[in-house]
Amino acid sequence: MRMPPAPAAPPAAAAKDRVRVCVRVRPLSGDGETRAVTAAGAKIVLGGTHAGERSFAFDGVFGEAATQQEVYDKTAASLVARVFDGFNSTIMAYGQTGSGKTHTMGEPMDALAQSFSDAGAGVIPRALHEVCARARAAGGDDATVGLSYLEVYQEKLYDLLADEDGDGEALGVREDAAGHVVVPGLTEHAVAAASDAARLLHRGALRRKTGATKMNASSSRSHALLQVRVRRASGAVGKLVLVDLAGSERATRTGAEGARLREGIEINKGLLALGNVVAALAANEEDAAAARRHVPFRDSKLTRLLRDSLGGTAATWVVACVSPRASDAEETANTLRYASRARAVANVRVRHAVSETPEQQLIAALRRENADLKARLRGGGAAATGGAAP
């Protein structure tokens, strides 16, 4: 049985990485729309709200003409290299429904038809290509790549890459003896090339819950986390988590009813819990002399899964996606306030390694080989192993 990654104990003065935040403004759509957002250097100026004009500073601002490559170079490119050194990294897209989160991260349904170098390719396909290229350059004996894909839908976890026998079964989440958050039963698939990853990504996208609302014809109804784990022969284990959050929404604007309304309520609950976690972590960093505030990670499945990304050991980038329309100004203000608070959160830089006996390493290798042979017989070309830790 493969043991969970064991973080090395950080020294008393462990290096800290502040969560970095950039804002991306989607193009203004529709004739006669009034603009409320102006990008000025590393600042966003927002008008059209009850509070009047406000200015927000970030680690980067991408205007409406920004390319997908520019966003990737600023956020994800440096994080991929860290993963190969045994460090965890996270890239998270946040914003209201229809603000361009899935476009920024990459549309999984296009994974098979789109090359990573296409102008429209988002963060996920570009990151997967770079991870696989680095692993290939290092050699199969030195670096292996495993991929897991799950969604949080109405406060339940689902493995988007589960075999047909396990399709539809909700998974649990717990902490192991070392304090790591794990999802028992979550499968991890070995990938040797970006094409393997693309097939898995497309397969998972077919299962992810989506639906139409008045604000978005293909609205994500769940939070999705793609986890890429890199294992080195040295024992170093790094993890890259790519998060496409469902968008916050107001029923009065989306026109949601019935099942769509219930989905929207659960989406907002998860995002509220995430906001409360960020607020508590930020307060603890901003006033270190005050009594430590409780951080409510356990209030939702989403926040438990993101425990390492926020206030944990990962280097994290948040891409806050906003609409420039005046009619969206209040939602944009909420997104910018959340993003500003996230900048105060600090993570501790820790190099991760796996602790295994030679017998455990042999068993894990045989299991991967067996799963790979089964996958090849099915014509899938990618192996799967169970019990992945998120």
C-alpha cells in the first residue's frame, strides 16, 4: 500500500509563500453595455457600485486583450517546475458565473480536439503538456506522473475518472494519521504523455455536472479539482492542483428554478465557506499578536480539499475572473474583495517525500504495472490505481 506523502518538518523559521492573486477581465459583450471596470497596471478600478469608485491592487492584472499564454506564463509556469522538486502548487480560478473561469483554466471538453499550443488553450492543457514534457526529459525511471480528477457536487465528492463499476458513487473525505486530507477510493491514473492526459480530461468532462442558466449556457454546477502528482526516484513527491470553481450566482439573475436553484444554493454555500476560511487565515496573518482565529476548514468538502492550498504547504495562485459590465458591478466587487483578502494568506514552503519500505515500493510498482496492462487490454492506454490522496 502506498503511504501518503510525508512533509518534512519545517524549521522554526520556515520560508513562507504568500498566496498570489491576479485578476482577469473578460471582454465586454453585448451592444450598449456600460463598462464599470478599468485596468490600470497592477490595479483594478471599479465603479458602478453603491460604495462608489474603488481601487484594488493585485500581483497582476490581465485586461480584456490578454492572451491565454500570458496568463499561463504569469501564474502556472513557475509552479510546474516546483512540483518536480517535491513542492505542492495550486492554481485556482474564482469568480461569478459567466466570468471566464473555465475559459481561463481550459475547457476539458475540447481536450481531444485542441493542442496545448492553440491560442485558446487554457492553463490546464498547457500545464499538463509541460509536466509530461519534463517527466519525459527526466526519464521514466526518474519521474512518473499520476492524475486524479474529482468534483464537489451538492456537497458530495465524485471521482470523474472512476471505472464504470464505480460511476455515481459518492466518496468520503478524511484525515489520515499524519494529518493529510485523503479521499479513500479516489483513482489515480498514470500518464506517460500529454495525449494520455487529454483523453482522461475529456473522459472526466463528460461526467462533470453542467447546465444552462440565463447567465451562462454551459454553467459548471460543481467545483472541479484536477490533481497531478509527480513522483521522483529520489523519493520527492510534488502535487499540482488545478481548480475550476463553479461561479457564484444570484437566482434573481440566473433565473434558476428547481434542480438548478438547489445547485446554485449549494455552490454558494461552498464558496461562502471558502470565503470564511480565507478571511480567518488572512486575519491571523495580518494581526499575529492577536488571539488566533479558528479556521473553519471542516465547514465544507471544498475547503477540506483545499486545506493544503490555503494556509498549508502549497505555492498558490488565485486567478480572479471578473466581468467589466456595469450590470455585474456588485458581483465583481464581491470577487475583488475576496481576492484582496486572499493575498494576505501565507503558506509554509515544505518539500514533500514519500516514506516507503522497499516491499511497499515493489507492491506499488506491481499494482501500477497490473493496472497499466488492464488499461491497455481495454484500449484505454492509461493506468489507474485506487486510494489517491488529494
